[in-house]
Amino acid sequence: MLLDTTESTSELGWTTYPDTGWDEVSVLDDRGKLIRTFEVCNVNQNPRLQDNWLATPFLFRDSAPRVFVTLRFSVRDCASLRSPSPTCRETLTLYYKQADSQRELERTWAAEPSGGEKESREGWVKVDTIAADKSFSKVEPSSPHQYQPNRYQRVNIKTRSFAPLTRNGFVLAVVDSGACVSLMGVSIFYRRCPATNRHLASYPATPSGAEPTALVPVGGACVPHSGPQAGTAPRMHCNAEGEWMVPVGGCVCDQGYEPNVNGSACLACPVGYFKAVSGSAPCTACPANSRTSQEGSLTCECRSGFYRSAMDANSSSCTSPPSAPISLTWEYESGDGGDVSYAPAQTKLRQTKVALNNLLTRITYLIQVQALNEVSSLSPFPPRYTSVNFTTSQSVPSQVPMMHQLSRAPDSITLSWPQPDRPNGDILEYQLRYYDK
């Protein structure tokens, strides 16, 4: 709001020209409240003298390219006059003049002519001639102590706008050309889109455009801890009614931050939550066996004794190396000696059962079973295991592999042979059998 006289009770100090024109008086309004008004009623004077100017003080426009003015006024019905004048009017004319300062206006006002066409006054621009829709017919003297309800039932309220404004400010003038009028209120304002936050971008209060159909583009600033979405700078448009519309782009919260409920700010992820990538998604609770130690964390650290393998994502749960097996299940059989074989394998087993073959007899074996996972190598402690001892039973030796003839006589023969491949213990004796053929 640049100016509003509807609540004023003291002298307004507007400029009048000539001095015989407008008068500033105090009256009671329709609520019985004392207000300041301007009145003029010189309908029977020389028509050439009906050029009564009433000008506001110099008003800064606050960067607004278009300004609106609302007039509240009442007009005497010309036909109700005892001696109707052919020059009687029921209209007011609105003008404005731009300037950079009050001082500049004071110099030009004094130099302006008092006669001729008002449109020709230097620097003054006509806004409109405003006609009254309602009028009163009874003479009602102005008095601060007399309530006049009939007059306020016939108050005209008219709004006009003017543009473009390019100087620092302006003066508005209401010109009477022969009416009997009471100006009860003047409101001068401009429309603007209020400061707001949309899609995590803040937009400043912005005056509407100079044209009624103008859309003023306004760039938004991403709120703290956010950035443009897809690299597109956010912007919106302010229409002539002071409403935001046509949003383009937006902002998303940085890593470690999430949008609040109404999307006006980015808040740090609370302890126990994390957010690894930028975006509009909320923070995520830490996965199992992990934690954060501060707000705004990008990842959750594994708790003591728990790890993530190099193949695990940062959002994966943390795991610990396996505990020792609770029980062992296996099969073994006694053979006749040789290398031990494992079925299905000695390492990289995927099942909880293994068979050991080709064990030596009467031998005590120690079996250790370790469970390993992808984080076992990350632990500073050696893998845990469970062990079992067992002794194989005794078995007969394997067969003698071969025999050699060392010498032969008519009544004797000398033979030799190697020890069995798998003696399965100490060889106590050999037995030799022979037959006639």
C-alpha cells in the first residue's frame, strides 16, 4: 500500500489548485467514525473556472511498474439543484505525473498554466474520467458531529490503474470540472506476488507487470542445502493479479538432507538415518548393524565387529564373520591307505556335510571346520572354528603288489617282494603258499 486515507483523522496536507477549489474537512463515515475528506461544490461558477486540482504528496512507487487507485466518493445529482447548471458534472478526472523527487514536482507545479486543456499540462497523463453510478439529491452539510447515513448509502467505489511507471515516483491528481463531490477515501497500491517458497526454491516479493496480461518471470534461489533439479534453474511467473503461476524447474535436497513437510526447507538427516544421493526422497533408516554418529550423514558406519564387503553397497546391512559351527556332520570310511580325498570338496563347501575317503587305519585325525563369508577377511581376528578328533579302526594290509624271482636250483627257489602300498599298521608276518601244477 502506497497511500491510504480511509483511516486518516488528521490533516492530509494534499496540494489544491486553485485555493477556491477543494476543501479538506472532517466528517463521520458510515461507521460513525471521524475521517478526513475533500469536498468541492462550485457548480454555479463560471465554467472556465471549473478546473479544481487535488494532488497527493509525492509517492515512491517501490519498483512497481503499474499502480492501482481506488476512490470512494459521493456526488450530488445535478438535477436536484435548485438552479441546475448546464456545466454541472457528475464525474471526476484522474491524472498522474512521474518524477524522481518531490522537489522536482514543486518546481514544475508552480510553472504550469492554470487554464487550457488539462491534457496539455506538461508531464501530466490522463488516467480516466470516472462517472458516478450513485448520487444523492439532498443537501447535507459537512459536520464532524453529524452522521449522514443517506450519503454513505450512495458512495461510489471505483478502481483504476495506470502504467508504465519508470521514474522514482509519481503524484496522483483528482480534477473536478464542475461537480458537487465529496472524496471520502483514496487508496493507492500495487499488486505483487508475495515472497514464497515453492519446490525448495525461494522467490522474493515481486510487483506485477505493467500490462494486464503480463507474466513477470522471476528466478528462484534454492534453499540452503539444495541444488537445481536436473541442472535447470527454478523460476516462476507473477501475473497481473499478484499470483504465482507457471513454475519451471525446482530444487532437490543435497546428500544428507531431506525436504520438510511443506517443502520449504531441507533438513539434515537425524542421527540413525542417512541419505547417500541428492533428491526429494526422505532420509532412510540405517540398515541392520550400522549407525550414524552425527546429523546429515551420507552413509551409516558398521558397528564394532560388523563389516561390509567390497561388493556391498553402502545401503547394505553390515555382517559379522560367522560364529563357530554348533555341530559337525560328516561321513568317513576306512580304506586301505593312501591320500585322503574329500567329497564334495575340502574348501568352498556349500553344505554342512562332507565325506573323507582313503583314510589310514589306526590313525587319529583332527578335523577343523571354519565358516567364512565375504567380510571374514576384513576382521582383525582369525576365523573361528569347531574341531573334532577321531581315530580310524584297524584294517588288513593291502595286497603285495608283485614278486621277484631272485635265483633257482633243482630243489629250491629264492623270491622277494616289496611291502604293501598300504600296510595299515605294522606287518607282523607274511604267509607263503605254493601248489603243484
